[in-house]
Amino acid sequence: MGRLRAFWGNRRKRWATIGVVVVLYMFINGRIAKIPVVQVATARTDALKLTIAASGKVDGDAADLAFGETGTVSHLYVVEGQRVEAHQVLARMRRTSGSSALGVESGADAEVIEAPTAGSVVQIYRHEGSAVQPGLPVLRVVSADSVGIVAYLDSEDAGWLRLGHRLVARAGGYLARPWDLQVEAIGREAVQREDVPGSSRQVRVRLRILSSGFDLPVGSAVDVDGEIPMVDKALLVPAGAISKTRGKTYVWQLNAGHLRRVEVRTGPTNLRHISVLTGLAEGNEVVVESGAGAGMMGAKAELKDGQYVRRTVWPGEGQL
């Protein structure tokens, strides 16, 4: 009988102990669940770069070439797309004499058209046997030395461009062959694109082609992209770490698990990262996100000075 009482007494103690453990577990987890989780990034010194992405076209100085007399095209020595050298004979005409409406050919070859510079024949307007008059275009030649890329950039992006900056051009998508470019002229005003009716006003940028073997025809559409420096050395944080209220700019700095609201002064931004001029030091951790994802509560606006939080690493950490 004594053993039976001891058994039931020990059993009650065991269940009581288990109950206490369960209650403590639920209490602790409830408290932890109420602690907000924040994603943090580390302020670090690096170069701030701007990603350029613009559309453009292959451009060049073109000349319409014509005869200076009335006659008939007797010989055409080139085809469209053909490369030509300076002073190469491109076409020859047979002079027409007489005053009748139809005219009478003189029977002798007369004037010729020569290429003014090395380049390419991009269009032929009149073929062999066609009647021509003085000044009537016969063919069009683009100077090889003048071929380049014209890109159109938003004013904000163009403001960071400098002569000599390097970019690349592609025709046919991001995986197409890249052609190396160098900025050689930047427009001083925003203009509308002549080839895109109704387009917004953009800055016209001329780029020299550095790659050898460039073979895209004049007028071809291209995509221009690359990265250019904005600030050579700056203290950077993700743009999402910056908050503004009542005319003040600040970040939430994390120190030993507790938050501190720190007022900062900011500089240039590439929309992904922003430079911080005062208020932070390299290595400081700042809150980028709060309230997004499982286990998080509230938003950054609900954070409080001195509040204890749980930290996770911002997914974009290390990406500039």
C-alpha cells in the first residue's frame, strides 16, 4: 500500500514538472515572438556607381551624291552596303544633248561620281538606265570616320557622364556581342528624339566605337549600358535604410541588440545605395527592413528608440 502511494505521488510530481516546463516554454516563446525582427546591413566605404541603361542607334555623317548635268546613269559600280575608298568611282553618266522633251544621248560617257571619303554605300536611288538631272541624288554614302553611336539618357543620368567614360552597346539583347564605346560628346539640353515621336525629352550623347570590326549598319537600334563612377570613395548604406520625417533624415542603428535613431546627412544615391556624409561610421549596422516576412511585426515607423530587436542579415548585403 505504501509503495502504491509513493508511485502515485511520484507520478503527480512528474506531471507537475512537465506542466511547469510547458508553461515556461510557451511563455518564453510568446515573449520571443513579440520581439520584432529586423534586417540589417553594414555601413561600408566603397565607390558609388551608377548603372546606365539607354537606347540608341548607329549614326553617321551621310552625303547624297548627284551628277551636275542632265543625262542617264550608264554605269553603277557599287551595291548597297558596299564599303568604298576615298575617290573611288561609284557611278558614271551619259550626257543628254538636244532640247526635246525626251532628249538625245550624246553617245559619250561624261561625268562620274566619286566617293568623297572612305565609307559605305547605304542607299541607291537611281539605277543604270535612270534619267538624272543636276542635283538629283543617285546614291548615299556614309563616311567611315563619322560612324558612332547616339544614345539618349534621362537628364539625371546624363548629369553624371563625363567625356571618356566607357560603356558598351549591344544589338539583339543582353547576351549579344558587346561593342566597347567611349563618351565623346554630351548634349547641353534635353531634346525630343526625332526617331521616336511623342518621346520624353532626353539628353543626346555621342559615343565613339572602340571595338574593331564594328559592322552594324547606320540606323540600327542598339542598347547602351554600363557603370560609371559617381563618387570614388563614400560611406554607403542601402537606400532602404534611410527614413525621413518632419524634415529630418535618419537611420535606425543597431547596437548590442538595441535600436538607436541617428540623424544623418546624405549625399548622392544610385537608388540602390546612398552615401552618408555625417552621422555614421564604417562598420555600423543599420536597419534596412522591418515588418516584411514571417516572424516580423510592424514597420520601421513603429520602431522605438532603445527597443530590443532580433537581427537577420539583409539579403542584399554585399551587393553594390
